[in-house]
Amino acid sequence: MNDGDKGAGPSARSKRADARRNQETLLDAAASVFVASGVEAPVRDIAAKAGVGVGTIYRHFPTRADLIIAVYRHQVEACAEAGPALLASSATPHAALGQWINLFVDFLVTKHGLAAVLRSDNTSFDTLHSYFIDRLLPVCTQLLDAAAGAGEIRPGLKAYELMRGVGNLCIGAEHDPGYDARRLVALLVEGLRQPR
Amino acid sequence: MNDGDKGAGPSARSKRADARRNQETLLDAAASVFVASGVEAPVRDIAAKAGVGVGTIYRHFPTRADLIIAVYRHQVEACAEAGPALLASSATPHAALGQWINLFVDFLVTKHGLAAVLRSDNTSFDTLHSYFIDRLLPVCTQLLDAAAGAGEIRPGLKAYELMRGVGNLCIGAEHDPGYDARRLVALLVEGLRQPR
DNA sequence: TTGTCAAGCGGAACAACGTTCCGTATCTTT
DNA sequence: AAAGATACGGAACGTTGTTCCGCTTGACAA
């Protein structure tokens, strides 16, 4: 889990030099297109931006999901690592949970269309969904358990449900000035609180 | 606004007999396919089920959104009308709001893919979104204002945000046994409550 | 330096979708 | 019964994701 083998195949070692260069170029182009047109931008647009053929994309990233994972891996990693840190530095577990969820929401809301694609019923995005779950669910579980253990929240809500709910609330937030996903999420987290 | 001119053109009077018959057949076929395959089922499937060509669908329903609206109009109407009734019959406005939202959630969750399509960035679904907003937002506003007036909920949340949030929470609920949209929505409504 | 060849590349080609178009069939009216 | 308006079917178009294959090119041995 240190280097890279999930989304992009061997990323540093081995293989031809031009291939490695192209992979780099593709990641940059994809990141740039994702910002400009959202995560659901046509593959052809990314290929054009990178100056390569579509075949090259599929050589490096067997599916769109793998490309998206590769582009955002660092940020997801950072989010995952922030969990334990917040738990250590915050006043209460519930506060840590709230702050961590804010991180998660900020991440989703600033990546146009990512939350939506996470919930797409297109099966080719299953691996994207799985990646998020695999990486972030344990972190969320830890925070949730801590808060539950401290008696701050009502028990019984699974971390999976919370994450799905939060992710859902972020869908489309970037296109709609009249909708503040952060506020809704805050309300949800508030509703989680133990009446006392 | 009494009869029908929004989604389906003139629905009862005028025009040829076979056209009227086809429109009926189409609504039945669409309803049936929506149940079986979800709201995003291919237009060709609906045409096949109805035994007509795709052109016929577009003659009657200029866009997919219009077809969806026509299929669900009755239920949306019922939901809208339930608002004031609940307000009159419930113990408190907040209770009425909660029950009304439950109705809305039940409606969305049982229509495969409807919540998702409501949030699709495909512009051809804008009119579907608008229809829901036009018809249900005033009802939600009334309930929300009543609850706010009674001091039961913290003020400042727009009805639009609430509806969007609830709609979002319902996305994908039908495919995922591990996710209970109703529970999340209940948590959200709970979070809305005035702290004291 | 040059020859060889697997690795990699570009983009044509395919399938699935929403939507449009128009020649043909059918209903309605006179 | 004939004429005209109306509606129908489905081929055709544009846009997607994805696959495939002939050609190019980098790497390495001689």
C-alpha cells in the first residue's frame, strides 16, 4: 500500500520510458479536465487534453474508476490519516467525528460530480465505491465507536450508513448555489447526538 | 392546472382515437417498465413493451422527463395534498413535518432510480426537477414555517434545502440492503429540532 | 551503430443510449 | 369514397464508454 499497484498498475518501476511519461501526463490531464468539466467528463476529452489516443488511457487505467482513483488517491489517503489525528487532538469524540466528516464533505464537494459517480448504478464504478469504503470506512467506524463509547451519540447507526448518507448529501452541491451540503451534513451529525 | 397540459399535451379531449389509446398504453407500459427496470430504463424498452415505435413515445412525451411526470403525477399530487391534512391532524407541526417527509421518502424509495434522476445533471431532466419543486416546495415551506413558528425547530433552513437533502438521502436506497434511507432522513429531521 | 521485437500507441470500429426525421399508414371528415 | 390531416414506425444521427489491431518506437544485444 506504499507505492502504487491498485489503480494504475506498476507506477514507478519497470516498463518503457514513454509509457511512464504518458501515465504522468494522463494523470495531470485528467485532474485538469476533472476540475474543468467534472469527473464524468468524456474519456475522449481527457485523451485530447493529454494529447494521446483513447487506447492509451485504457492501457494505463483499465476502467474510468481506476483513473479517478489514481487522481484522488493522495487526498483520500490524507483524509483517512486525519481520522486518528483528529480523535487525538479534539475535545470529544463527537467533535472529532464532526471535523472528520467536514474534511470528507469538503473533499467531495470540491470534486465536481465525484459524489454522484460514487452512487452511479453503472457497475464500472463499483471499484471506485469499493476503494472509498475500503479506505475510509474503518476510519469512520473508529470515530463512531469512540463517540458511541463516550455516550455522546445514539447507538445503532452503522458507519457505512453514515458515510453513504453524507456522500449522498454532497451530490450536486457544486451546481446549486441554493443548496449547502455542509449545512445539511451538520444537521445530520447533530441529529446523531444523544438526547442526553 | 386542473386537467393536463404540462407533461403530456392535451390528455383527454381532441385528437385521434388511436393516439389517445396509444398514450394510455404508453403510460401503462412505462409504469410497468419503471417498476421492473427503474426510471432510467431505455426508451426502446418502453416502446417495445407498449408495442409501438420510439417515435410514438416522443410524439406524446417530448422528453423522458415528461413521461416520468405523467406516470407519477397522481402520486405527487397526493403527496402534495397530504401536507395541509397532516398539519391539521397532527399533534405538533414538527410531527406533521416528519410524517409528511416520511410520505415523500416512501414515494421516492419505492420508485427505482427516481431520486437519482432527480439529481442527474442531464439537462433534459430539469423539467422533472422543476415539477417536483413547483408542486411540493410550497407544501414543505408551509410545514416548515409552521414548525418554525411554533419554535420547535431551529430557523434558517430553507425548505428547498430540506427537500434536496431528503431527496439526496434516498438515492440508491433501493439497491443497498445495508442502507436505510428512512433512518438517515429521520436523523436529519431530528437534527432540525430546536435544542431545547 | 544497427537490427530486432516486445511494448506501447492511435484512432477506427463497435455497442448502447437519447433523440430526430420522414415516408407510410390510418383515422376523420366531407 | 376520396381527400387531407394526423399519427406511426423505425432507420438514422450524435454522443457516450470500451475494444481491437496494424503501425510505431524504445530498449537492448550484437
